[in-house]
Amino acid sequence: MCVDKRKHRSFGRKFGQRIRLLRGEQGVTQEQLAERAGISVDFLSLIERGRSSPSFENLDELADALEVSVAELFSFEGGSSEAE
């Protein structure tokens, strides 16, 4: 597998884990977050598993739904031990 693809997948997994962590900290289900963000539960599940990437608009909606800044969605330091 190409190094760039591995990096992309690793980033996608880290991002998805960050969304899952933030959602868990707020005690929000996938269904609740998806509804708040205006996306499908299936799409949110794909994002959390690192299998799909949100658009800029989706990022904005997810940040609003989680009541964090878009930048905080990308704050991976000190996050879940599952990140690597």
C-alpha cells in the first residue's frame, strides 16, 4: 500500500476516534449526533470508523452539534489510546 494512503487512513481513523470521543464525553448517541448535524447515522458511523471523510459543511455542522470549534475536532494530542 502506498505511504500516502496509509497516512490518509491513519488520519481518518484518528479523526473518527476524536468524533467518537467527543460524542462519548457528551453522552450523545450516534443517532442524536447525526440528527443534530443533519447527516445520516450510516455516514456518521463511516466517519467514526475512518472510512469516510466529511465535507467542510459537515465539519461545521459536526462542530456545532458537539458545541466545539472546528479546530477542536482536529485536536488529537492526548486523545484516545486507540489512535495508533
